[in-house]
Amino acid sequence: MSDKPASKSRRDAVKLMLGTVAAVPLINLVGVSSARAADLPHVDPKTDPTAIALKYVEDATTATRPDKAGTPGAEQHCANCQFLQPGEGDYHPCSLFPGKAVSVNGWCMSWTKKA
């Protein structure tokens, strides 16, 4: 083993630390992209166990929707539900179906009016 320090001076060590700190955000910008709703698989109402349990349908007009929270059933759909997450297009992520996208025109038993 050598008795020499890995760095010749404190100044070299500080340069190395600052370079590392500056590189981390750049690596994150270049290497990682966030998942978009278009990239997420759509919930299959016939095979997904959560969708079956929650009686999820992609077309809310085909569901028997009870009046909830003072909102008539005809006005209940995923687009005005608090569980729907922001997105673009006709399919958005939903916190009830992690890793999957639901139709903005869909409906399920857990529908809750967005505040």
C-alpha cells in the first residue's frame, strides 16, 4: 500500500466533488424519460381483476351508475373523477389502476367527484 493520498491537494478533491455534483442533473436529463399515458397499457375491463372488482367500463353510458355525492349518474365519468391523473389524449393514468391508463369516458364503482 502507498502512503500517498489519492488526491494531491484539497483543491483537486473539491474540483472532483463539484464536477460530480454538476454531472448528476445532466445525466438525469439525458438518460431518463418519464412514462406517458400513451405508453401505458390500457385497462382491460374483461381480464383485469381490479377492473372486474370495480365494474370498470370504457364507455360510461353503458354502465348503470347510481347517483353519488349529489351528482347524477349520467354526469359521472373518469374525466371528472378525483382518481384520474393529468394526461393528454383519450387515456390517462388512474391511481386506482397503477401502471395502466383508463379512458376519460370510462366509469367504475369508485368514481368520486373531483374537488
